[in-house]
Amino acid sequence: MSKTLLPLLVFSLIIGSLHAQRSAQITKVVGRPTIDGVLDEPLWDGLDELNHFINQWPVDSGLAKSQTVVKMAFDDAFLYIGIQCFEQNNAHVIRTLKRDKPDEHFGSDGIGVVLDPVNEKSSGFFFGVNAGGAQMEGLIRIRGSNTIIDENWDNKWFSKTTIADSVWYVEMAIPFRTLRYDPNNQVWGLNIVRNDMKNNVYSSWNQVPVNFNTIDLGYTGLLHWSARPPSIKNGSVNLLPYASSSLSKDFEAMEALKTTHNVGVDAKVAITPSLNLDLTINPDFSTVDVDIQQTNLTRFSLFFPERRGFFLENSDLFTSFGIRSINPFFSRRIGLVGGQTVPIIYGMRVTGNVSDKSRIGFLNVRTASKEGINAQNYTVGSYQFRVGQRSSFNALFVDRRKIGRDENSLQNSYNSIAAANFKLLTPDGKWSAEVGYNKSFNPGDLEHEGTLSASARYATKKLFSRFSVHSVGQNYLTDVGFVPRLVNYDAENDTTVRIGFTQFGYSLFYDSYPESEKINLHGPRFSSNVRTDENGQLVATFAGLFYYLNFKNQNEFEISYFHEYDNLPFSSFIVGDVPFPKDDFINQSIGFFFRTDPRKKVSLFTSGRIGSFYNGTRKNLVNRVNYRVQPWGNFGLSYEINDIQLPSPLESSTLHLLGPVAEISFSNAMFWTTFVQLNTQWENLNINSRFQWRFKPMSDIFLVYSDNYLPESLTAKNRSLVIKVTYWI
């Protein structure tokens, strides 16, 4: 055999073998490394190497140009990981030093470890750092057919990075008490994923197809333990007490300056090595990030995501029984009533694995009474049983109970939901399907209290297709859920009417991966919805046709066409103070969006849409610009304008949404973020400034200033200043 053919044959054999599930061995060691980002301790010598990383994006074959070498070891307390990230040069992309920022982590030069301790391919852990040392940890979950990271899971672990010539190093120490696992299981799912952003390339140790996320649990390799992982003592407790003080003043209510002091505690208790109890007493959410404002051009409530950490951790057990617009459990209904915050007395949550096939979740929260709002008790229970490799049967029960009596005792004393579904996901992730039924239970003798849902999805490298149907009964009441389209406001009679509906959805994407020096992929997309009322009459349709291009320099571009039909069953408020008449309306528009390379110092996003709008016209333009001072600063400005022209007697409107933001990272442990949001639709100017110093792992000092004004006169509406200290024990 010639000397030329031999290397090619060896290379081909390596690449061919990497398409299968890879295996690695982890060894128990004596002595602990110093977590300083320098792999100079003797224990790193002689360990098995995880190497030969494979391209994942924009192509999913061939060895990565920038290679990675990983070594793993453990002792009785920690899992140790040492990593060498080789580079062509030191021109790193580090978009932030702030922790737990998924977009910025995967948009920076970084490395991440995917762990599936149960090796069930449906849940796991993620630990990642970027080249600047910013940490990101999270729970990996399957939501629908997508794999996501719940970055709101916070826990104590250690890492350090150092940068040398054309290589950067990472050392990690992950405490076993941070993880939940069965110590009798000596084969874990494992992958290591690398972001090489200077070249716009993702790679992984175990191969992941290009049309899947690199963290997809269906494509992990195998980690074999040379000895049983250490058992974590049942009942081990971590405490996170807090103390806070605030100054606040409500100018609209003409209240005097008010001083408030609070103390509370969170606790994490290991019931078993794979089952965790979380407790919170008198929780304080004053330091949670503010909502990002939206302009509402519909007659229904907008969805704002949950941002409170207690409700977010392991939330997939409670929130995976619907879609965003039809969900039996929406935790923002707890402790928030009509825009008012209601004190939470306590909350408890039990989540985790009770066997290698079963997960459970239990949530109980008690709220206090406040200014005519009754105290409430909320209970949520869920059960997940794995069928085959990645499919599951799931059940959910949600209950709200009023505490105390009033003149409306009977009517709103309780509301309950029972839900069950079966989710099919093939091992390769190409096919998924779901069928489910929900039923609400309420005082009185009601009919049509249920929902039926079914969906199917097929995804390959080039083709994505999804069909779904959801049927919602007229009396499907969800006091702790989110189904905005069920409730219709009748402006003429100043009342609300529930109208059941059936919603059909279909999406079709086709991607081409050309051999081009400029384009990664391009292709058409189609998305549609059809809604009928409970009598089968058509009430709304939506059809969108798009063409999308993704460029090798990370620019993106899309053009679009929209066709919408809306039957207003009653006169309804949409824009302005004059209700739109009961009628049929057809809206057609064209649009686009364009995003420039976010790795650059200055990056831009712009989108626009123009067309008809309820017998009038709408022009929409959104612009965002960001200036990045690597690695410590991001300074952005967003501006959205909607120019709506309507025939008389309807009111034409020009709505503005302005949002400057400044984010400064003084280090990997000290951050300052300031938002300013001007929303002319809601006549509010909001300022929110948040300082955080993580002075020890999981221990923080927060200082938060918030202010709201009437935008025209700059008259103050309310103002607050909060200082809060948390300490991990």
C-alpha cells in the first residue's frame, strides 16, 4: 500500500467509526487538582483522552479544524474535567462574561459538557464555560420534540479557564451532590460540545446531525465508570437564606415613602440520590429580571415568560402538557393577580427520578390574602413514565383552592385540571407524535370542559414537517393555565364570552446546503393556522410563506408574505379607544428581516412589515443595534414603530416601543444591567437597573432600582430601591 493511501485509509476509518456511539472510560483518582485552568497535576497524566471531535455545524462530517482533547476523573466528592481547546489563533469571540446566558454562550468560543446520568436520553445536565470563564449550567429537557436547556437551574460547581498561544484550557470540578443519579448505574450518557465561533463552527465528541441541537440527548456517547459513582447521603441539605430591604413610593396612590424588610430561605434536600426536595419560605422575587415589553395588536392577552427561578427549575414536568397558547399550567398565575404581586407564604417542590423509567413532580404553593384578594392554595402533581428509549406517558393534575369565604364562595372556590398525554419520539429524533386530553373540574354542572390535542412531526436534514390539532371546549376553565383565545371581549355589552374553538396548524420547511463559500443553508418555509368555532364555522386563518438564507459570516436574511382572516364575533378593542365593528376582515402584508454578524463590535437587526390591517393599513419597522466591547460590555438600542391608519370612526395610531439597554460585566462574578423601556401603547416609561455581585458560589448581593413614569409629562408613577443578600450554606 502506498504511503499516500495509508493516511487516507486511516482517516476514513476514523471518520466512519465516529458515526456510531462512542465510548469513554472514567477513572477514580487519588488527590484533587487545583481548579486554576492549568492542567499540571500528575493525576491528569495517563487518563483516557476524548478526542477526534467531529464537525456538527455547518456540516456534520469530517474532523473539526480546531480540535479538542478532554480528560475526565473522579474521587469521592467531585467529577473532574480537564479540557484543551486548540485554536488557529487567539482571536477569540467572547460575547459576555455574565453567567447563565445561553445565546451568548453558544455565540462565544466555548465548551460544554452534556451528562445523562440515567442514560435515558430524555433529561440531563449541562455545564459550560466560554473562553472568558463565564459559567452556564442548566437542566437539559425535551420540550415537545426539541431539546432545550433550562438555564434557571442554579447550583454550585467550579471552573477556571486560561488562554495560551493557540490553545485555551478549562478545568472543572462538579460536586456529586449537585447531580441527581443512581449510583448503581455505571454507564452514563455523555457528550462534549465545542463552539468555535471565530470560524462559525460547532463540533462534538459524539456525532450529532446538523439538523439537531448539539446538546441533543439522542446523540450522546457512553461514559463507563471504572467504579461505582459515590453515593450521596440521603437527606443532605443545602440552604440559601436571604435578607432584603426596600424603599418604595407609589406617587399615583399618593402614598408616603414605605420601608419594607424581608427575610426568607430556600432549601435543597436530597431525598434520594435522584430525587430532590426544594423548599422556599417567604420567597422574594424583587430582583428578578423585568419583562421585555411588547406591542399588542391583537384582542387577546400576550404571553410573558416566567422569570422566577423557583417555578422554572424542572418546569418541564409541569409545562409540557400543551403549547404556548393552550397550556393547562402557567405558573405566572401564582402570586400575580391582575398585574399585582401577591405574597407567597411558602412553596415546596419534589422532582426527580423514582426509577430508571419514572420521573415525578409535585408542587405546592400557598399565597396570602391581599386587598380583597383571597389567599389561595395551589397544588400541581405530574408523573412521567418512559416507554422505549425516548417516548413517554405523562399525567398532570393542577388544583387551585380558595382559602376563606366571601360572597362569591361557591362560584370560585376551586378549579382543577387533569391532563394526560402520550409522546412518541423515535431514537433518531426524526419522528415524533403526541396525543393528549385535558379536563377541567369546576363548581356547578358544566359541559364542554375538555381539550383534545394531537400532533405529528417529521424532521430530516433537509425536510421539516409538522401537523397539529387542538380542540378547546367552551368551559375549559384554567385558573392556573393560559388559553387566551377562549375568552372574547364584547365591547358593546362590556362583558366577556367564552367561545370554544378547534385549531389546526401545519408547517413545512425545506433546507438546502449548497457547496458555497458564502451560504450555509437556504430554503422556503410555510406556516399556517386554521381556527373554527364550536359549531365548525371558520373564525380565523393565518398563512405565512417565507424564504430564509443563512450566510457563512453569520448574517441572516428572510422575506415573507402573510395572509390572515379574522372574524370578530363582537365589537372588539384592538387599537385605540374605539372598538372595531363585528365583521370579517382580511389582512395581507409582506415583510423581511435581516441580521448582521453578532460577532462584530457593531451588529444590527432590522425587520419590517407593510400591508392591510382591518380595513386600514399598517407599517411596522423594528431596528436593534448592539455595540460590544469584548468581553465586558454590551450596549444596545431597540426601536419599534407601528404606524396604523384606519378609516373613521376608528382611531389611527402611531405606537412606539423604545428600549436602550446597557450590560457591563466587571468580572465573571459582578454584573450591572440597566433597561429603559418606553411603551406608548401602555403609556409607560420604565427604568430598571440591576447590580449583582456573586461574592461566593451561589451567594449574591443584589441592588435593584426601578422607576415608572408617564412618558409625555415624565410624571413619576412609582419608584423602588431594593437591596438583597443571599448566602449558600
